[in-house]
Amino acid sequence: MNNFLKIGHRGAKGHLAENTLESIDKALSIGVDMIEIDVHKCASGELWVIHDFTLDRTTDGSGEIAKKPADVIRKLRIEGRYKVPLLTEVLDLIEGKCQINIELKGLNTAGPVSKLVKQKVAEGKWQYSDFLISSFQKNELFETRKLDEKVPIAVLSKASVPEAIEIGKMLKASAIHPSLGIITRDNTKLSQEAGFKVNVWTVNEREDILRMIDFGVDGIISDYPNRLHNPLLELKP
């Protein structure tokens, strides 16, 4: 029942504000094998953990992240209280506690993320197996592979699992990340037979969690990582 990776989506998005240190800490307290976060590069070059290309939805700021310098982003607040964290701050928080799935959300993130991953591995506190780099943006994934032959890569897809498999082969990827809306028992098996792990997003409802377990997926990405621990028990009234 529990032989799959329990992955907290943007920390523990269902419990606390997404992609914040507090949400990530909540996921760690619940118990996860991996935390999924999103990264963008700002105008001054720093990597920030935030989902959207703009600041408007999740912060009290406005405009494109890529056009804002770090000193502006540091002053922003999420829900009036949480800070937008740097990727380095997130890595410091989870170091030695679980793995991390870094989604390259913004443009031109492959280079600086690859540099940081290499730095962390060289320092000896992280291993390549602690990282998983994913993206919908093929260019960022191919740039990542060009820069680093060792880092594990996952291909995100919300359209076609067979297409993701083909891209995965070209990238020498280790995983496919299909959306809940396209995953089937057959394409789970197809992906695994092609040599890829299958981590599904975003799975929140208990019936869907049980269905994914029945399909034999390798990992489940959820806003509610607590529900991944004992979904059968959670189904009881």
C-alpha cells in the first residue's frame, strides 16, 4: 500500500501557502519522501521559489518576476505574512531530510539551477539522487541535460504520455510526470517498461490516491501529503 514516493506539492499546498518555507516545513512534519517546488529567475539573477510568472496571484506585488530585482521580491509578502523564499533557503531547510523536485518554471532557469546542484553535490551534503529536475519546457530540460549528464530529469506532461516517453528517451530522463487527467493503467505500465518512474500530479482526493496506488505508480504528488500515508483509513467516516 505505501510503497510509493510521497511527494508534497509546493510544500503542503493544501495546508499552508504554497512554495513558502512554512509550507515546506509543514510537509516535512507530515512526512514526505520528496518536496516539489517551482523556480523562476529574477532580473538580478537569483532563483526564487514561486509558481506563477507574475507576482499578482500569490503575493502583494505585481508584474513579471523576471523583470523584478531581488531587493523588490524580498519585500513582498504572501497572504500578508510569508516571504517568497530563495531556492538556496529551501535547500538549506530540507537538507538531509528528503529529496527535492525542482520544476524549472521560468525561462533561463536551467543554467543557474544546474550550477547550484553541482555546487551542492560537490560540497558533499547532497547527492545527485536527492534531486529531480522537471519542466514542461523542453528547452530547459535539454539545456539541463547538456550542462549535467548526471542529474535526474523528469518530463512533465498534461497531454500525452507516449510523447513524454519519447522526450524522456532523448533526455535520458529517469521519470515521467503525467497529470492525473491523462494517466491510465496501460500508460503507467508503458512508461515503466520503457524504464521510467511514474510520478503523478496533482492527486488530492482519496479515491484518486487509491486508484493511483492500484495502477502501481511510483510516486504521488499531492497538496495534502497527510492523505498519502493511510488513504484507506482516511476514507472511513
